[in-house]
Amino acid sequence: MEMEKRVIERAKDLESYIIEKRRDFHQNPELRFEEVRTSQIVEEELKNLGYEVKRTAGTGVVALLDGGKGGKTVALRADMDALPVEEENDVPYKSKVPGKMHACGHDAHTAMLLGAAKILSEIREELKGKVKLIFQPAEEGGAGAKKVVEEGHVDDIDAIFGIHVWAHIPSGVIATRRGPFMASSDGYVIKIRGKGGHAASPHLAIDPTNPATDIYNALQKIVSRYVNPLYPVVISTPVLKGSQGYNVIPDEAEITGTLRTFDMEVRERIIKKIQDIVKGYSMAWDCEGSFELFRVSYPPTVNTPELADFAIEVAKDLGPVTEAEMTMGAEDFAFYLQKVKGAFIFLGVRNEEKGIIYPHHHPRFNVDEEVLWKGTALYALLAYRYLRDR
Ligand code: NI
């Protein structure tokens, strides 16, 4: 218990360092695969602490700390990318880059893991194994984790842990769950090609918006009529594109949306059904329909049950712990969990008194900085205890 106390006290000591780093990253946000400045700072800090540092996925950094006693290797992961969002917070550390903002809290993750890197380097002699830190780029739609995995950086690790600050949980509360945690995510685009013309003469054109509306409605029936009601699924189609003019029938109509599930077989089945719907309705109205996945698909994030239990056990030293609800949001941490055992964990950062109430990706998203030291302590404790106990 002595070492745990020491780690926690040290994380509290590092609070101002963690907040300072978080604010620096917050003011200088970088989008996916553009994390040049952020990764340089990370790389320099880690080298100074004695880590063996490598580059990954272009703008990512992987760092190894060897306790020198053999044993297992545990990985800790933070993501570093920001979002194309214009910040609306009125804070002294507001984003300096127009149209870019750390609206998901990845600035906090990077800062928390840098704090843990310091602590772990200080207790290096006490580590019964190796710690690998993964500062990855491009979590937001770029599947940076997939690249890190493909480059072999998790081939030699025994377990991995990741933390995400979470706006839907009270500040300071730590939450995770066994098994399926976050959903898979696909982005799809449906194109229906007809023949444009004057809206006053629909019989001389082939109006693609006609099957498009049938397809839109048919998609809504997949969840209610085709999927086992015990399996959570979301099909959202927020983008509909047709003509620009009230009197113009367009050549083409477009439907863009996202599919979320927790089960890859259910996902496959739904994709097949969407393809059938697109083809069938398009053909019925003399159009040509196509279906395409336009971004890298994220698999569901599924925690290893015993490591979720372990994370809960470790987190108890830091205050309240609760079982997280499943969420239809997605995470590329899923790619690590396809290869290695591990757990993804939420750290609550919602503080109504401070007005920190906005959801992730919102222009007024923020985190309660007062609890970031807990993220640092949790990272360090997970690594220390995993190596000690396993
Ligand atoms: Ni995020």
C-alpha cells in the first residue's frame, strides 16, 4: 500500500504540471495526423525522462521504460488529436487556432499520461517489468490506433489500458465495465443516380430523390424489423443531398450516415441489408444505386472482463468508482483490444457548478482540470500494479 500512496501523492504534486501541459496543448490544437508540435513536446519530455522513444504512425510516439527485472510489458495509451471545431469557451487558455479545438479532451489525456511518465520513471526500480507508453495520433476518424497496431507496437505487450475524460460522469468519478463498452462505427454514403430535368416535367426526368426517400424510410425499419431487439443498433442518416433548386430535378441524390453496433456479425448482416435496399429501390425507379463505406470502420471496444475488474480494483484507491453504461460512441482503442487484453476507462470531468456541462465535440466542451491528477495516478497505478500482481 505504501507505493500506491506514494504514487497518488506524487500525482497530486504534479497537478500544476499536468494542467500547464493540458492548457498548452489546448491552445495549440492539431488535427488528426498533424500532431507535429504536440508529438515533438511529448518526445522531448520522454527522452529527458530516460525513455527509449520511437515514432509511430507519423505523428505518434511510443516510449519504453524497462524496470530491468524481466517480467511482463504493460501499455498505457493517450490520444493527441483535436477536432475541426471553433471554440466558444471564454477561458484564458482558449484555442489559438481558428476552426480547431480540443473538443474531446485528448489534450487532457496527453497531459495526464506525461504526468504518469514522470512518476513511472521515478519508480523505475520498483517496476517488475516494462511499461510502454503510446501517444497516438488521429483517434478522431483517422484510426491512428490501427496504424500503431499494424506497425507492430503491441506485438510484445501483455495488456493495455486507456483513459478517456468523460463529460457525462460527475467530476472525479472513475467508470468502466466488463465486456462490450463502446460501439463499432461505420460511415456510409449511398448514391442514387437518375437523370436530371425540369421539375415541371418529372416524366421526362428520372428523379433520384424518389427512391432516396424510400431508401431513407426503409433504413429506419432495419432496427425495428430486422435486428434482434436484444442487440443495440443505431442507424442515423443525418445528411441528405438532392437538388439545389426548387424547380430542378437533380442527376443524383445522396444519403450519408453512420451505423453503430456491438457485434460484428450483426454489423455484417445490416450492411448486406442496406445494400439490398439501395439496389432494390433504385432499380424499381430506373435509377442506379451504390453503397460505400467512406472511412475506416472502428470495431466495438470490448474490455477484457478480468482487466476491467482489475482497473476497478485499482481505481478504488482514488475515490468513487462506478460501472460505466454502454455507449454508442466509438473509440479506436478497439483496435488494441482486438489484439491484446486490456480495459478502457472513463474519468468523469463534469462539474455543473463550474458550468462544465457540454458534451464531447461541442464548441463549449471543457474538462474539470481539478481531477486530471487522478488520471495521472490511475495510469501509473495500473502499470505498477499490473506488473506487480501478474
Ligand atoms: Ni475522444
